[in-house]
Amino acid sequence: MYDAIARFIGSEDGATAIEYALIAAATGLALVAVMPTIGTNLSAQLSPLGPALAGNTP
């Protein structure tokens, strides 16, 4: 029984999984925060492309 508890305490598998989960959560939050700005800027950049492709250039 003591050997099982010692192995459990010495194991770092759970800590590694938690670290990866925290990295994934931080990455997700960063993407959620940045995507609206990127979408707005990209839309502003590409909006003249539609009329230009249709042949209605000003």
C-alpha cells in the first residue's frame, strides 16, 4: 500500500496533463480575444475586392 502511495506522489503525469490543459485554455482565450479585431480588419481589407472582381471598379 505504501508503495502505491509513493508512486502516486512521485508521478508527474497528472501535472503534465494539467499544464497542457492550461496552455490550451490560455491559447483559446487569446484567440477569442483577438479574432474579432482580425475579422474586422480583414473584412475592411477585402470589401473592395468584390466590386473589383465583378467589374464595377470606381
